[in-house]
Amino acid sequence: MNVTSALSTGVLGINRGLDGVQKAASDIAGAGKTNTPEEATGKDLNESLENLAVEKNAVAASTKVVQSVDETLGTLIDIRA
């Protein structure tokens, strides 16, 4: 895997994770609102909180990938200079 591919994978993972965080937050906000169907998500609050934690960890892992690529590029630039 080359550096560009790793960076793209990390950024894509961050974006997907952030989308998942937004969805989980929306599900949490709409959980239990049965009297207003347009706001209700039909999701269980515990399941939504679990999804939020999973997406948070996915963003953290992808961030570490991007940080590793940054460090690798910095080292390569230092060696080259």
C-alpha cells in the first residue's frame, strides 16, 4: 500500500465515521418520540448509543491512520532533504 492510498483510506474512514456519528446523534434525538412521528426514528436508545460509540472509535482509528501517514511523509521528506 502506498502513502497516497493509505491517506485516502484514512480520510474516507474519517468522513464515513463522522456521517455515522451524525446519524447516531439524530437517532438518539428521535428515540422515544412516538407522539411526533415526523421526529421519531423508531430506534432504540441503547442501540443508538452503541452505534455512536462504534462510530467514535472508527473516527479515532482513521485519525491514527492519517497521523501515521503524516509522520511517514515527514520522515521521507527529512531523509530526502
